Amino acid sequence: MFETLKALNSDPILGLMASYREDTNPHKIDLGVGVYKDEAGHTPIMECVKRADALHHAAETSKTYVGPPGDPEFNQQMQNLIFGTDHAAIKANRIRTVQAPGGCGALRVGAELINRARPGAALWVSDPTWANHVPLLGDAGLEIKTYPYYDAASQGLKIDAMLAAFGQINARDLVLLHGCCHNPCGVDLNEQHWDAVAALAVQRGFTPFIDLAYLGLGLGLKEDSYGARKLAATVPELVLASSCSKNFGLYRERVGALSIMSANVPEADIVYGQMQNVARGIYSMPPNYGGALVGRILADPVLRKDWDAELTGMRDRINGLRAELAKKFQARLHSNRFDFIPHQRGIFSFLGLNKDQVQTLKSQYSIYMVDSSRINVAGISQQNIDYFCESVCAVL
Ligand code: LMR
């Protein structure tokens, strides 16, 4: 049977990890896969996570199943974190949240559920979007369509074209929006843009599906959740997948959540049962450990404050690097070619290099980035920033 299968190329993002590991150049720089790194190039376990881990082990008395919805404390805390405890939709009891194996698990359960409710529904994704969105969501049966988003010429947003496209979308369609820190381009919607999207969603009747994988790594927790909160206050139904990989540094523990807001409580209850049923049919129930830690951190005022401070440190480091990169490029090139970097958010930006330049950076300078020239800004440090800028200028 397996002789019918064809060999596949390695994943465009994950494949870079292996090539980087094999490279023996002491100056090598990994700007590929989207993980936060500290000044030492390390992806650390957050201090609040270590403390929550110790408390969790001391308190845990059983390894019995938690059930398809996952940890109830985690689910409630995630809902409050994303939407705000006093959000009208939470007060009206219209949101249901289930824990999922990472943001990917949440996206897939959301897509499967949409496909149950509306088989073959069209889901509009930004051009470009995270490469894995297409198989994750499309393989659930949804028809993937694209709307204009990133403007390579200005390294900004095609706002008019995007809103014009939304103005044509059917009521039966869904629109995938990056809640903050757009992956791969780093270009985010501002508050006025979100307001305009919300107005069009009401006018056209389409359903927003938000991917919130980098909450807290853009401008701040409140700022980064503006779009999710605004849409939840404006439209009748909404789907939101969130991840704790980056903001809690829990990548390999696979912690995510799927929140669905329904038009009323009876529908929310039905949706909740369906979400669990979808999960049961794919992986039965999510792993407990990471969600238990996040639930504990968010529920404990001291741990929560420490998490906030650590997250702020990560965010400040990324935004500081963005400003520094622009300055260093200005000084070397005497041009504003890279001035866009500090205006973008989160860990990703496109450098605007072609494939050959990206390839040369890899083969001659051991600098690894995705072929699209997407860099993970957090991979830069005081040790490598000059080498990085010089190398990029050399291939321009
Ligand atoms: C990325 O875009 O690099 C991250 O979201 C990691 C991944 O799984 O692709």
C-alpha cells in the first residue's frame, strides 16, 4: 500500500530547524521557526512556569482523564484573558472554550466544527498567511480563498483593497484574521481598521475566525486583544483559536484553546457539545499538563503578575531589536529601506529579499530564514546583530 505514497519535501519552516542544527559555522543565526529567544539565543522556560510546575506537581494526585474539554480552570481563565471578564458576551454566557493541543489543534477543531455546521464553507485568509493555515483548515473541508493584505511595495497594509474585498464577501463565508502579530508579515490592523472590519462583518454577515497565537507580544495584552474584543462585541457569532506556545513559552507542551461565541445560550450549549465531540473524534482529549500550568498562573495573582512582567520583558526585547535593526541598516545603507521594521509587530517581518538572496545568506553566511525572507526578529542578539546587518547588506 505505501508504495503509492510520494516522498515530500521538508516543511518550509520546520525543515530549517534541521539544516540549522547541522551547520557547524560558529556564526550561524537561526531566524527560521517562530520561537521566542533571549539575548543568549535560548528559548527559556519562563520563571512563572517553573514555579507553577512545582506547585502543580505538589498538588497533583491523579493522572485520570480530564475529558474532551480539558482543564476547566484553564478554559475559564483563557476566556477572561482574551475577552476581558466584563465583556458583554461573557456576561451573557455566550462563549464556550475548550482546551486543545496547541493553537493548531484549536484551529483544526474550529474548522471541523464549521464544516459540520456549513459543509464546504468558504474561509478567506490573508495574502499571505501562515503556510500551515491552508492544510490545517482546508483539509477539514473548508474552501480556502484569499483576500489582499500585505503590500510588499510599502511593507504595509493593503487596507483599501482588503476592506473592498470584505465588502463583497457572502454572509455564509468566514474570514480568518490574525488577532495580532501577523504571521508571516508583522503588519497588524490598528483599532480603526478593526472597527471597519467589525462594521463590514455586520453589514455583510460573514463570520470572523480569529487566530490569536501571539497575544501579548505585539503592543500589550489589552492592545493585542482589541480586535477579538471588538468583534465579539459587534457580531453575533465568532470563532477564536488561541495558543500559549509563545506567550507562556510552552511550545512542546501543546497548549491552545478554541473559543466559540454563539448567538444565544441554547446555541452555545449545543456548540459546546459539538466541540467536545469533534475533539473526541480526533484526539479524544487534550494533554493536561501545559493547560494546568497556564490555568494556575492566570488564577494566582502573584504568578499572574510575574507572568505579565516576563511577557513585557519579551515584548520589549523584540520591539527594542526592531528599532535597533532599522537604525543599523540606516547607518550602513544611508537609506530608509528597512525603516518599516519598527512599525511591524510580533516576532516576524519580511526583509523583502528574493529567494537567491535568502539562499546566499544561508549557504555563505549561515543565516537561516524562510524562503519568503520572513525573519524571526527574536533570533537577533547583541552578539549577532552587526554580523546579520552586514551580511544582509552584502547580498542586497
Ligand atoms: C512559525 O510560523 O514559525 C511558528 O508558528 C511555528 C510553526 O509551527 O510553523
